[in-house]
Amino acid sequence: MIIEKNRVVSIDYTLTDDKGAFIDSTGDGEALDYLHGHGNIISGLEQALEGKKEGDHINVHLSAAEAYGDRDDRLVIDIPRENLDGIDPLEEGMQFQAQTPDGYRIMTIRALKENSVTMDGNHPLAGMALTFDVRVSGVREASETELARGHIHHHDHENCGEGCGEEGCGRGGGCCGG
């Protein structure tokens, strides 16, 4: 079965930067599962996987624009330190989820000043060219539930949070198990 829109794909990958330094990988037996054609992985990688099949191996180099985009200096802002009262201690590198006009965005503390905090809304890998070394470990048809939700529905009901079941998603902002 080939990878095309509305198929569930399982991949094992290792991600490195432009200099070959390790960034991330799937662990043994921990493939990344996603619904192809629904924007659940970065577009450059999704395009490279189109038409591949189980057992295929690809090495994909993506420019920053094809990966997590170029850095946007407009997403680096200073906020009053008092906006983060109750969080102690504040440290550079801490991340928070913030509601923005464009939806939820992860914000990272870049600098602490006496009266303000510099927050960065860029993805941590924005502005970086990346290389994915990928092995396709599985391809299957998506279920009606997965197609309706636009993402994978794991059936690990023992580990679900509240709201899991036929009609609801569980923990982690995704469906059961994820």
C-alpha cells in the first residue's frame, strides 16, 4: 500500500541539523503515526513521503522554509514580568502555551530583565535547515473516526484520560494514547 492522502503512516526517523548534529528520533518500537495529507507533520516531509510504501527508506534535506519556517522577529516580544506572577522561579528556556490572535502558540523565555521577560513565539527549530532520515514502518487505511477528526485515533483505552470513548478524545490534546 502506498502513502497517499487519508492513509495512516508509521515512520521511524532520526532528525539532524544542517551540520549533522542530532536533534530527535523515534525510539525503538516508538514509530511516529500520522494521518497523511492532513497537515499533521511538516509539509516538506509529508511531500517527500507521498507515494512511498512500507519498508522504503528516504533521506530528506529540508530548507528552513520547508521545515518549521524562517524565524520571524515579530514573534519575539517583551511582556511585563508581572504577567508571569506566581511562576517561580522564572528561567530562560521555560515554555508556556499562550492564546494569540492566530491560535495557541508555544512561547519560550529568551531573556529575563528586571521588569520584563523576552518571549519568543517562533518554533524552536524555526530558521534551521533539517535532515530527516526516515524508514516507513507501516501504511494502512484510516478509520472513519480518524478521517472525521483529521488525526490518528489510538485505541489504548486503559491509558486514556477523561472524555475518552466513541465520541471524545482523551489526554494530551489528541486521542487515546496520545
